[in-house]
Amino acid sequence: MRQWKLPAVVRAQIVRLSMEGYSHAEIIEATRVSAGSVVNVLRHAGGTLRRVERVSVDGRLSLQDRTMIHAGLAANDSGAVIARQLGKHPSTITREIAANGGRLGYQCLAAHRRALKLSRRPQQMKLEANSRLARHVESKLKLLWSPEQIARTLVEEFPDDAEMRVSPETIYLSLYVQGRGELRKELAACLRTGRAVRQRRDQRNNTGAKIVGMINISERPAEAADRAVPGHWEGDLIIGANGRSAIGTLVERTSRFVMLLHLPNGHSAEEVAAAMAAKISELPAALARSITWDQGTELARHRQFSVDTGVPVYFCDPHSPWQRGTNENTNGLLRQYFPKSTDLGVHDAAHLDAVAEQLNARPRKTLHWQTPAATLATIIDAIAA
């Protein structure tokens, strides 16, 4: 940073007077410094402020605040020290400095002009201005990717193209804000909720009858709880219209890999146990260690299932869906393909396998943006080795 002969308090006074509309001659008279010093101080601060720019442009930092930031940086104060002097949160100050040239390049007047420009409304949203980016986002939404999945993988798909970047919130705003037209309104149906407006999620109470011989989740091996060992699954049913049809869901806790159970003849305890046994038999033994289920009566034949497959079943506590949260999350994703209050019996086994394949090909944040399919393949290769 430039070494100044003028004290920081004098430089701050010069900038403050300029902000208040005083001429150079009046500033020189008030501060008793040379004309060259006034010019140099104001040039380093970003130039003389025009009358139309002498307004506060945001609710976080005023023009006076930015002047004090400039003076604090000149005095080599830390961001935390400046924040305490202004009564602001330290992150507000650090973001302000980082967005406007850093500690060595911060200019309070230039920063103010930038804030003024960004405050003008209405602004064109990024997806409206970049049709190529908008088309890419649309294509991923149609594959039922979440906005966060889309935003994160843009970095990997277009590593050298800074224009192909968008935040998840921008995608949501483009879908939710009415009348903007950046993305077609029907794409809102591609979100997991299927809603075109944001709203609070209602809590649901899960009820279930007592099942004979249940083994409580508290007895499940610790290796299942920390996901360190693959092969522990969570399961449930998603129910169709009027409770007349259902699809069984199984998700592996480590890889988040999904398998769907075809139940064409109903979802009685016999049908569910048979379908689950058939699906589990497709796995290597090392990937079939346990299953965790809620207390639904569809798994009343769990003991026979365990005898047939060698896989123990553990049951969650009543009204505790978070104890199988991976499966709850997966069922939410599956509702994009199988909406509530629809007949789930119309979907054949091939379609269920296709849906599972598409879901397993989605990058997941919890897997560091790898896909469940790729993660499970790595696990299987490690087992084989």
C-alpha cells in the first residue's frame, strides 16, 4: 500500500469533505494541505464524487462507512478492528474489501460507485442474459437435477468458461419470480416439490402398528450408524392413490445407491418380503449386511425374510423418520417421478429400473459430487480386490 505523509485522519477528512460536496479550494482551506495532496488523496480514493453519487445505496454500508474502511486500511488495521469501529459484522467488512480490490487496492469512492451501480433496479438476471447457460440449466432441470447439483457440476463441465456459472439461488429465483420469463414456468414442476412458489413444509406424523419380534435400531451395529462399512440399507414404501398401490425403496447408506421394488400384486407383508428378498439376492454378500425400516406392517414378515436372506432387519422408533433419513431424502427425490395421489401400479419393473438408474446417475453433494452408481462401483471393485 502507498506510504502516505498525511495522517490517516487528515486523509479521511479530505474524502469526507469531498463526499459532502465541498470544492477542492474549500477542502484545501479546511485541511491546510496542498492542492496536490488533495488531488492525490481523492485519486487514490476513487476520484471526486459527483452530486448524484452522494447518496446511500445499500442498507449495510454507508458512504461514510466506506471512507472509514479506507482510512482503516491505510492505517493497516485488520478487518475485525474496522468492523468493531463501525459496529458491523466482520464478514461484512471482509466481503466489502475483497469485492473492491482487496487491502492494497480498496478505493472507497470507487466501491461506492460499484454499490450504486449494483443497486439499480430492475436488473437483468443472469439466466436472462446468457441463453447458453439458460439452455444448459433447462436440460438438467428436465432430468430432475436440483439447482445445487446443476450449479456445482458447471464448474467441472466448463472449467475454463467463467460465463457458465450460476448460483442455486439464481436458478430458484428464475423459477419462482413471476413474470420474468428467464425459464419457462413449467420447469418449476421439475423441482422436487413441484411448486412454483415457496412455502413451509408441514410436518407429518407417522403411525404404525406393533410388529412381532422387532429388533430396535438401537441394536444395529455401530458400523451402520457412521456409514464406514458399506452394505447397510434403509427401506420404505411410497404409497399411491388411496393406498391401493406402492413401490418399495431401498437405499444403501454409504453410496446412496437406490433400488426399487416392483409390487404388482399389492403391498402386503408377503409381497414386500418376497420382492425385497429377490432384490437383495442380486447383491454381493458384502453389500447385504442389514436393512433399517420404519414400523409399517408391510414388513411384518421380517423374520422370515431374515431367515431366507441372512440379512437382519432393524426397526426405527415410532414417529422418528430421521432415523432413516437417507431413505426419507430418497423418497422425496422419487416423488418427482411418482407424484402423490397417482396410481403407482401402472409402472412396470423396467420403468422402475430406469428411474433408479437415472437417480443413481445424479451427482450428490454428500458424495463430493460423485454419483451413487460410481461410488458403489468403487466399493465393489475394492471388495473384489
